[in-house]
Amino acid sequence: MASIIEIQNFSDPALDLYARLTENQLLNRADPENALFIAESPLVIGRALDAGCKPVSFLMERQHIGGKGREILARCCQDVPVYTAEESVLAQLTGFHLTRGILCAMRRPPLPTAEAVCANARRIAVLENVMNPTNVGAIFRCAAALGMDAVLLTEQGSDPLYRRASRVSMGNVFLVPWTYLPEGDWTAELHRLGFTTVAMALREDSLRLDDRRLLQAEKLAVVLGRYNRLTNGHGAGVAELYRGEAYSVQGRFDDADIQAYQAAFLSEQAQNASATYGAALLLGINAIYRSDMAGLQRAVDYLENKARGYAFLRGTGIGTCMVETVRGYLLGLMMETGDAAQWTQGGADALSDLTFTNFMIKTCRITDLLLKKEYQRAIASVEASLQLDARLISTAVRNFMYCGLSLCYLAIGKLGKAAEWLDRSLCLAEQDRNYSFLASFRKYFQVLFLLPSIAAKHERAIREIKTLGIHYTRADESRIFAMLEEIPEMKEGLTDREREVAELAARGLRNHEIAGELHISENTVKHHLKNAFQKMNIDRRSRLIEMLR
């Protein structure tokens, strides 16, 4: 049995692996022999152990030591430390709730050469510059299900041993052999090893997966990612589109537009419909955030013109779906979901298909219910969807669901539940510092940001959200923020001193007691409370206590 250590001090350097070191720091390229990775969940850790990976330490909720973590610990040496505490304590340390309640720091195994991995392989997957760890994990899971013999990656892509990638893969990164391709012309290297290269592409001349030409190939390498070189340009524009999305989230709308136009041009030349529609979507989003209604109309017109321009998609279900999805998403941002296609709206009481349809459709359906002020229905539907298999819900979708639930509970006056879901959203957002949903609705969340349970735990995230929110101020005049009138709204943020006074008042302290606690005069206390009341749109102390207790 491993050595159990109760966490006493968050600053313990032994905990840096879990709380303060980045994935790249763990990778430790300068000293590969001491490189580490974090495995999450008993399944993933167990498969890593089966593959020969050596544990360095564990971070585990106390309840799991004698429960789901017992078999894992029994396989480890007694000198392997297990740092433990209650779930709430560990969430404060890591900044997120532990999935399955167990993390394990492990030494990275040495990687074989591409030639060694492919020695006896007939079917391999090649990931070219796939940057998203979630996508990498999902591809590994699919590769295992499809019986692929190996996976090869380019150096610029995400690491399969990143915590999120290995978790999403369900540990299949330890079952499917993999390594990195050499730099340079890796297609020539694959051909030297005897592989025929193919790529996934939505084209008129695409082959079915069961085409005899594919089945008869002795060695086949299926390329995923930025594969335009192998498909006569198919996939062109995707890199520009991703770059533009990043600029948009940062509030750099002019730069985002430039990338969107580049993506549109390249994708049109290569007949890459998905990137073309993505460019239209990005241009529309940027226009909304600028309150540029003429720009939004141009984006919609471009979308519909291009939809008619792709002959091989004309009249097909996928063509119709893509166009209506983009249009519905933009209408949702404009709070005009009633003009979207019926199937994109939240018309059904049970939104169980939230996990199976496109992310934009999910967003439209939740938004539609919010706009109709059917908060209870939205709550029931989304919470039911969250009960489905977690593996089916992407991180972005889950974060949006958490945000939506927090807004709904806030609208019906249940601040405790609203804070609970906001906490979950913040914990999730903090994993990759993606605060776009939270920044979009920051003016409504201001009230929750004041709650001690939120303010203390997520101080850094709240600060970043407020900074990001600056980029959205130009959109305040548009209808994007015209929803949820019932939600209490801050006129402007409280100062640090106003927040201190408000929190002490909410704890029941009288003015003279607050003055003594903060070493200020009683008149100063009254002044700060008056300002806090005005900013929070309340008129009495009991309401303050109700909100912040």
C-alpha cells in the first residue's frame, strides 16, 4: 500500500505537479529522463500502469483511498506518496473538481521511432498539427475502436499524454502504439515505410471507407488534421479560421476579420465547405460584438450565397443542416431565435439530444428557452442532459450548460444554486482559461462574483473575466445583452473596500463593528454601504444579507 499523506499546506512543493506546473513544464523537454505527465481517473491510471508507466505520486479524494482507488494503490510501491483531502479542499488546490477524484503523476516512457512503431502495422492514423488535446484523445479512442495498429503525430500537435487528452482517450493512448514523425517531409517517410496515404475529405470524388481500393492497400495511413497537401487543398482555410477565433475571443475583431476573409478565400478555392461556413460564422459573430448590423447581414448573405455555390452539397441534408445551424447560432446571439429553423429551437421539453447535436444547435436551444423566460424548463432539460454519459459532452458544451444553469437559477432568485453552477463553470473554464461565455454575461454574474464562496476561490479568474469583458463593451448597445431582465444587474463593479464592507455587513456586523474591523470611521462605512447599495440595485440591508450570506 502506498504512503498516505494528509495535505496540510497548499504551498508544499510536492504539490506543484498538480497545482502550479503547466503541461509543458511537466514535459520538461530539456531533461526528458525526468519528464512527467498527469493521469486522471482509475481507468486511465490503470491502463498507464499496465503499459509500464511508473507512478511518482497521487492526489486523491479521501473517500477514494478505500474505494475506487484501492486497487490502483495496491499495485504501487509503499514509498509512493498519496496526497489526500476532502473534495472541496482539493478543488481549491487544483482550481477544478477532480474527475473521478484521482490524479497520478507518472514518469514519461521513452518514445520509440516511427519506423519501430510501424514495423508490423498495416493501418495507421496520422495526426498533422492537431492542436486540441480533446480532439487528440477522441482520435485515439476512435483509432482503438477501429483497430488501427498505430498513431503517428507531427511535433506541432498536442501531446497525447496531456491530462485531458489521455482522459478523453479513456486510456487508449497507452494501448495504441504511438510516436512522433520526424521533422521535414514526413509524407516521404511514410512512403518509404511502404504506406499509401489518404485523408478524410468531404468531396465529390471521395471514396467510401469500404471501397475495395482502400481495402486492398497493403499499408494504409489515414491523415487527419491539416491535410490539405494530400487532398489537393482540401482543409485549406482551417488554420486561418482557428487563428481568427482566438483573436475574436481576445477582442481583436479587426484581426479576426482578416483571418476570416483569408479562411473564406482559401476554403472557396479548395471547395472546403465547412471552413467556408465557419468563416461566415466568425464574420457574423464579430459583427454582433461590434453592433455592426450591416456587417452581420453581409455575413448571412455570404453564407447563403456560398451554400448555393457548393454543387455537391446542394439539396443534401448536410448542406441544409450546416447553413441553418450557422444562421440559427447567429440569430441566437441576436436574441431572435424565433426566426431560426424550427429544429434548432428549444421546442421539446426533453432536450436529451443536446449531447448528440452540433454545439451551435445546443447553444441555440438553450438560448431559445432563456429568451422565452422558461427558466424552470431550461433547468430541467439541461440538468437531465448532464446526467448522460460525460464522455459525450465536450468541454465547451458543458461550460455553456453550466453558465446557462447559473443564469436560470439567478433569474428565479436562487442565488445558492446559481453560485453552485457558476463555480462549476469557473472550475472548468480555468483548466484552459477560456472565459468567453462568462465574459459575455459578466454583467449578470457580477452579483455572484461578490459571494465569498466565489470571490475567494476564483479571484484570478474573475479578474481575467473583467479584463476580457472590456473587449465586449462596444456590444452593450446591441441586443446581445438584452436578455434576462429579471436577473439582478450591477450598474458597475464594487471597489475592494466596498466589497469588504458589504461582505462584513452580510455577516451581520453593525456599522460600528465593521468600522472597528477595518479601522475606518463609521461614517466611511455608511458611505461605502450606500455606494454598494446603489451599484447592486438594492435598497436595504436585509437584501444585502440575503444576496451575500
